[in-house]
Amino acid sequence: MISRSLKIPYLWVDALCIIQDDVDDWRAEVTNMSDVYFGSTLTIAASDAKDSTGGFFAHPTAADSDEKAAKSRTFFIVERSSSDLLVHIESRGSAPDGMSSILHTRGWTLQELALSHRTIQFTQSELHWRCRHAYWTESGMTYDPLSTVYGNIPVSGNDYVREPVLTWWKWIESYSARNLTMPSDRIPAICGLIKYHQTMTGDTSAVGLWRRSLHQDILWMRITRLAEKDLASPYLGTVPSWSWLSCPVGVSFDFFGSHLKKTEISDHTTIQDYELSWAGEPLISDIKSSKLTLSGPARETFLEIAPEGRQCNPPYFLIDGEIPNFTEDALPWSCAAQFDREQERVPDKFLCILVRRRVDVSTGYRTETFLILEPATTISPHEKFRRIGLGMFRGYSDRFSRNAWKTISLV
């Protein structure tokens, strides 16, 4: 009805146009999704519908509605000269920016929003219009479509080629926190984004990362707490440890340096070799084997989580038996780190490889972001390693020496 009213003769509905129980048809269409969304005139989104029966202006269940209404009611008494005026303010249901809707918790829908030229979002209470130049709501709110405030994500367009790495990072930060019914769909659900990025940059896909920016892309870090169900999928065992796809929850890129502005940045990791083979068609089949060979300044560090810093995200660590001095600093630790697939680990010595150093140009204060690695086999000497986390040293002196260079292979 909506497409007819807009005089658009053709309508694509994923659930109808892709034969859901036909594996061959599913595989053929999944790889073409970038063409579907990027080539569409308009994408229509039922943002608050829980499923295909929810409708465009979806309403919460009676119980949820009553509870939310009770919490959202606010009353003010405004004094006037003759009498008091009682003002009742009540939430309009969905979030004003539309980005907190049910639709934006689903993994498959990210590429719909990112690749479409124009999108109309139907929320519980109003319509939202978004294109590459504007973001308007029916209630009169206006947002910058290029901003990432309020959980907004960058859209495709001519500006994409200016900062393709940062745009990809924003896409994946949003995508990694979304839900998928089938964990094995994590790569297929962004096939459209991968194809678009590849077309715009000429780069080569590397399991959710990119060949040219691989030395920066490995700066991803888990930012969401893990639950037992997150680690239950056998799919995680087939993904290389250096890819964010091996982490079952939300990630952030360059977390330790994103808040620092006037700093000199130097990247210290060099990618020597990269190999990847698929069991079948790339992106929609299982990963058969992979190897990433890199070199950079290295050191072994004894890491022990600080009891007082355990609840921080990421938590703080004691390194090499240091004793924190709380009389001089409320946050006396010089190291923060996060393990990729575990909340905590038994204190131990780990191999660390420096990835990026940031130095404040005015004070000399610096941060050094590094990979945390463990041997992939028990056979010595260790030639293959597995990434298990990301960490950061901070202070006024370098922790990594240029003379302690090491070349390793990651699996």
C-alpha cells in the first residue's frame, strides 16, 4: 500500500523474495544484498515491530504499555497569578532518534540502513525520514545524518571514501552488539557491506577486517560483558582469533585512544603475510584455514587483575607485581586490558605485541596499545600464537623497546 501510494511499482521483501528453506537460493541472494539496498528508491522500515506480524505502527503489549506509561508520566505544577496549572508530560513511546528501536537490535538490518539512499522508519508514534543529507522526525526533531551521536551510524555515499576505515569501524561497532538467531550468519549478514566497501576502496576483505588497514583493524576490543550463552556456539572455534568475529559480543575500535585529541600517533605493527581459505564460496561458507604473520616490538608481561579495578570496563591490571599507590592517584594503575572471550584469567605471563603508541604533544604522556597473546600449541619453540585480548600501558615512558622486535604467526 505504501509503495503504491508513492507510485513505486516494485517491492522487495526479504522474507518473501528469498526462499527461506532453499539453501541455494539463500546463498545466491545474500551476496546480492548490497545491490538490493543500494539500488532501491526507498527502504521502508517497521522499526518497532517484534516480528512480521507487528505492523508499521507497532504497539507494545498491554503489560509493557501500562508499565512504561506509569514510569514515563511526569507532572509539574506551574504557579500563575490566579491559579495553579497542572502540566502532564508523557513519553511518546519510542526513542526520539529511532536508533533504540527493535529493528536496530537485529544484525541483518544494519546494511539496510547503511546502504539505502533513503529510509522511512515507522515507529510507535511517528515517522522518521533519513537520507544522505537529512534526518527528520515527524515531531520536528532534526539530526545530523553524518553524526554518530545517539547511536547513529554513517550511511554510504560520496563521503565514504574520505574515511573508509573509520566508517567501517562504526558499522562494526553497531553490528557486533546486535542479535542474530544463527551465530553462523555473522559474516553473511554483512555481505552487502563488505561488497560495498570492496567496490568503493578496492581493498581485500579479511574476515571482517581489511587487508590495507589490517595493522589498525586489529585494535578492536570487547566492551560488553560475557555470558555463558555467548561462548556456547561452536561457530566461534572456526574464526581466527585476530578477527572481531571471534568475539561473540559488542566491540569497539581503538578504544584506548579515541578520546585523545592532540596526540602524535605511531603504528608499530607490520603485516608480513596474510592467508585465508574458505571451504566453499567466500563469505557464505565456513573458514577452512587462516594465518596472519605480523612483526612488532614485543615483551612478556605478568598480568594480574587489580581487585579494586575489577569492576571497571575495561578492568585495570597490576603488571609485573607492581603495588598501586592510592595516596598519589585515585587510578594508580598503569595498565588496563580486556580479554576477548573470558571475563578474567588466572594471573600469568603473556606475550604482548605493540600495535599503536599515542604521545600527547604538550605533556609527553603516552598510551601504548598492545595485543595479548598465548601459544596456540604446547610444542616449543612456540611459532603460532592466538590472540586472547587487548591492553594498554599508560605513563610518561615507553614500555616497549624498538630493539625487542618479534615476528609471529596468529591463528
